[in-house]
Amino acid sequence: MSEIFKKHIRKFAPLEDEDFADILRFFKIVNIKKKENLLTEGQVCKSHFFVLQGCLRKFFINEKGMEQTTEFAIENWWITDNMAYEHGLKTDCYIQAVEHTEVLVLDRSSQEKLLNKHPTMERYFRYIYQRAYAAAQMRIKYLYTFSKE
């Protein structure tokens, strides 16, 4: 499974095999069962999740008690509550497995150490965030231009 992540990094940044072996040490591999939560409302968001296999969804529960899905993460995608993660805050979201899912988990302190030791990962995450931001901009455009039907 780590080959999937290595290929993904190499799309955005140069990476030697020896460096990748060390980079992997900063992550934990976690298997999540269908409908199992990685993050629940009220928890401090301490981790970023990279989907190796499977699918995750992020949602919140609105004032009527209905689940509102805001994001899906399929294979080779990252997911977290970015605001809560960056600021060490409690989240108002849930992140749940849609199916059996295998993820790489990167916590905040490990990410800082990773970026200090492997500057190429700064470039990698910059590209990831740029693409995510561009996708969010497109989503907003679609929300305003498409009918509710």
C-alpha cells in the first residue's frame, strides 16, 4: 500500500526511495471499518488522513438533526477538518468510513517534524493545498450557477 503513497508524492515533488522509507515513519497505517468514525464532533482535530484504499466522508449534523455531507475522500485524497487541525480546535464535523478503508494518519507534531526533516514534503503539501483550494473554488461556482434540481 505504501507504493500508492509514494507514487502520489512523486506526482508533485521529487522523492528518493531512501527518503520515502524515512517519510513513512512519520505516519501510522490505520484500518477503519464501514461506518466507523475517525473524528467526531467535539474532538480536538489532531490528524490528517490520506486514503490508501476505500472512501471517507466528512459531515456535520445540522440544527434539524440531519447529516450534511460536505466532502468525500477517495483513494489518494487527503481529508481533515482543516480549520480545527491547523488551530488545534474542537471540530464540529465527523469523518466516517463509507466502506472498509485503509488510511495513513499524520498528526500535527509528526507533520512539523516531517517538514523540518524533509523539505520536499513542504512542496508536496503546497501543491496538495493549491489543488484543494482550486477544487473548493469550483465547488462554490457550481453551487451558485446550477439550479437546485
